[in-house]
Amino acid sequence: MANSTRNPTLKGPRGKLGTIGARSSSLVNPWLELQRLQWEALHSWQQSLATLNKDVWEQWTVRYAGGIPIDG
């Protein structure tokens, strides 16, 4: 088997491994972009809930704790 003609790295200028890497990155990059957009949506949703919580807390403080919010 010393004269094997099956050598995948000799095909093309960058070899088969280079083309496999290019194909896989072309499939992975859109997935990563979608994942980033999902994280941004989740983050903005959590920020809106935090703002709502702060507003409700300040309203409760003003009504039941003497009229002065705790944070100033």
C-alpha cells in the first residue's frame, strides 16, 4: 500500500480539507449570526423587564414607604 493514489490533500490548490473548511464556515456563519440576533432580542427583553420592575418598585415605595424613593 505504499503507492496509494488516495491522498485527499493533493486535490486542488488548497486541498480537500481547505474546501471542506470553506464549506463548513459558510454554513456556520449564518447560524452564528442568527444566534447573536437571538441573544440581542433576549437581552433587550430582559432590559425592558428590569425597567418595569424598577418602575413598579418606585411606585410602591412612593405609595407605602413615605413618598421618597430609596435610590434618591
